[in-house]
Amino acid sequence: MNTTPIALITGASRGLGKNTAQKLAAQGIDIILTYQTNAAAAAEVVAEIEWLGRKAVALPLDVSDSGSFAEFAIQVSTVLAQTWQRESFNYLINNAGIGIHVPMAETSIEQFDTLMNIHVKGPFFLTQTLLPQLMDGGSIVNISTGLTRFAIPGFGAYATMKGAVETMTKYWAKELGSRGIRVNVLAPGAIETDFGGGAVRDNEQMNQFLAQQTALGRVGLPDDIGGAISALLSPAAAWINAQRIEASGGMFL
């Protein structure tokens, strides 16, 4: 049987998910990545991973549509059998997400439900659905945000969802411990990506303000987060479980 480690990463056609896929592939891990609509971007990531000498498959997935997860699991089983001649994978990274910047007093029910479906309901039921395919001794990394520790006006609804993710992580870790599955949550600080319209990357004033509030004197880069996730999945981190790890360079200390 093919014993190469396999990671399933949601939302990996761009941003932090893409960088994580690249980092893991460079460490000898094969990748199943998901994308919502941009098949061309996902295909480019697959090509980059194959260039690194690893195998990769891209599958469409809307994490806000929990009703689609059973069919997605069937697709995962198919690619596992066809590409790797096996029935299971090793790592699940619940990365896919969006940002909505709006004061809590102005947050609509629709905006709240959108965030809830993508950031809480999605990871909860996707993880539940994929548990039979996740190997014993494997690992799950959920993605949170520094905004659960410090508060910046306009991100209240988003941070509320991520607070739920952090609690969910501890419970998954407790309930999956008998299978030797570790579950941790990584909380990025401000990162230069296209997330939230690319404000941290493209708004020089915001970038400089956040850099001044960070102990290491700059905002984060995708490499900082992909590297942190890679480290959490490594054998060296085998005794780290049920933890919130913030990768922010020391923001708002």
C-alpha cells in the first residue's frame, strides 16, 4: 500500500491554503486540495505541487453547503483509490474561509449566517463526514484568528465564529484522542494576502499601523502561516494537542 502522507486542505487554490499546500508538498506530503469556483487557479497549484515531485488532486467544494459533504466524501474516496490505491488520508486542514468587515450593530442576519455556515457549521460537519477516511494517528488543524484574543472594531461577527472554532477544536481533540488523532487550532495575525479584499497587503497605512503593533515589526506573510501549519503537523509536534497556537509575530502584546 502507498504510505506517503496525504493532507486534505480546504480552500487551497489561493492564499494561506495554497501556501500550506506548497509547504507540505516540499516536505514530502501529497495533497488533496479544494476550491470553490476557480478551477484554473486550483489546477495551477496542482501543477506546482507536481513540479515538486508530489501527487495532488483538486476537488470542488463549497464549505458553506454542508448538505454536499456526503457526496464530497465519495469523491475523496474515489481519488484516494485511483491516485494512491488506498482508502484514507493523514491530515485535515480546515482552512477555507471569508472575511466580512462590519460593526456588530450593523451585522445582518444574512451576513451572520454566511459566516456561521462557512466557519463553524462547515468545519464541524466536514470533519464529522471525513472521520472514517482520516487515519488513526492523524492530525487536524483548524484555522482561527488573532481577533479572538484582541478586538478590532468591525470583526466582531467573524471573530465570534472563530471563537466557536477554538472551542470545537478542544472537543474534537478530546473525542478523537482514543484514535490517536491530534486536533489543534492555528490563529494567524494580520497577513499579506487577498483575504478581506487584500486590505492588509494593499493598504499601506493599515499595513504600517499593524506592523507597529507587532513585536517583530512587520505584518505576516503567507510563508509564516504555511510554515506554522507544517510544523504543527510534523512528528516533532506529536505531543501538542488541543492547543491554540497564535502565529502573529507578537501582535498587540
